[in-house]
Amino acid sequence: PREPLTEREEEVLATIARGRTNAEIADELYISLSTVKTHIASLMAKLGARNRVEIAMWAYATGRVRE
């Protein structure tokens, strides 16, 4: 990434890679839906990703998440 990911961004990254919806991520991490959207936007910017599929692909390609 262009900048290091925060601990919370790493957590959101893992949930995106597992196919969770924004609402499921919010519930799982005990954060608001707005905060989830902010973290996803930040991940997209840092990774140069256009969507959450590219975020998930990056997570698996870099070994951040395993099957």
C-alpha cells in the first residue's frame, strides 16, 4: 500500500475478504456503518483499489488473509 494500514483497517480488510457486508462488518467490529464506509474508502485509496473485490483480491494475494 501507499501508506501502512492501521490495525482497524487490517480488521476491516479481513472481513471484506471473508465476504461480509458493511452491516455485518459494523456488527462484528462494534463500529458504526459510517465508520465501516470510511475504513473501506481509506483502504481503497491506500491500495489503489476500485472496489471491494479488488480489496479482497489484494488481501489474499499478499497473504494478509488465508482461505
